[in-house]
Amino acid sequence: MQIFVGLGNPGGKYAANRHNIGFMAVDRIAEDHGFGPWRTRFRGEVSEGRLGGEKVLLLKPATYMNNSGQSVGEAMRFFKLGAGDVTVFHDELDLAPGKCRVKTGGGHAGHNGLRSMHAHIGEAYRRVRLGIGHPGRKEAVAGYVLHDFAKAEEAWLDDLLRGISDGAPALAEGDSGRFQNAVALRVNPQRPSGGAGKPDKSGTPKGPDTRAAPKTKAAPEPAPEEEDARSPLQKLADKFR
């Protein structure tokens, strides 16, 4: 059994905040993979299901971000799991919007949710770091993460969440590389190569140019030489004139 934890703050007021991208990730996994209904348990909300051959408990702590580790610790003790059985999805200021990286262990880098996780279960859990970008100034961070995603960010956010859901079975199986490939295929889809030309005025790409190359004019044939009707004697006489 594994626990996939989404970090965020409970309640409608925070639902669309950048800080709640972890909640959004586990919500999408539950929806796409047919998990059971959300129930109140372990000081949070839980949903159970399977990802591939792995049984997974999705958990959204209701303790608010700063005390997330309390909820996760209770669930771990109940199921007799270790930190290595826990994967945490969280917002990451140090990654560009839409980027996704997986790591195990390490520091909390000042993230209050991870700080609480460290305090309650140690640091040996796996993290899925979901890039939201940085506002540029340290004093602006609190307002930035507790603000809703902008309209202009909705497209990449949806692609990222779809990619996380696509790759979730691989993540449960411990294949982080395949998981990140699934995310990349959604965020940066491969485009067909060759053949297509530049879009026309309607925005529709043109197909290959099948027009024949213009024909070049053939060089004119030399005019035929006139036949010399003189007799050999006349030709010799003309030569010495």
C-alpha cells in the first residue's frame, strides 16, 4: 500500500490557489482512475483505489498547510507504513510554471507543508515538485501562493494535471522516469515533422508544395547550314582571289 498526499489548504476560499496545486493533482488522479468517494479520516480527506497493480490511498490533509505532517503521520501509523511509501505532491516556487520534477529526500527549502512533513515522518519520502514560478521578490511570496491561478495559466495547469494523472500508475510502480515522460507529453506534445508548410491566412497549415517547378526555355536550335553548290574547281579558284 502507498499514500499519495496532496498538499494544500481546505475550504472553498483556497481551492484555486497556487498553494493548492497538490490537492488539484490528487483530485485529478481520483477522478480519472475511478477511486472511491472522498471520506473524512486521519484529520483529512481520503479516497482509496488502485493504480496499475498498486493499492493507493489518496490523502488531502485538512490540518492546513503548516500542519500537514500530522495527518500523514496518523495514516502511516495506521497502515504501518514507512516514509518510503509516501509520495507528496506540492507547489514549487523554484520551478517554472508547468514544470514537474520528482525527488526523494532532501531539505524542505522553507516550504511550510514540507517542514511539517519533515517534523512528523522524516525526510525520506518522495516529492513531486510542481512548478508555479516565483513572483520575483521574497516579500511577495505569501500573497503569490495564496492567490488563485490566473486565467492565462489555466491551459498549462490543465495539461500538467492531465499528465500527472496519465503517469500516476508508473509513479506508483516506482518508475519516475516514465511518470515524467507522461507529464512531458501533455505539457510539451510532440508535433508532426516534415511536409507541412507555413500556415495560410486562415491559420491552417499548408500541405507539401506539389506544384511542378517552372519549365526553363530550351536553347534555340542552330539554323541548318546552307548547302554549298559550287564545284570543287570554283572553290579552289575562290580561295586564291
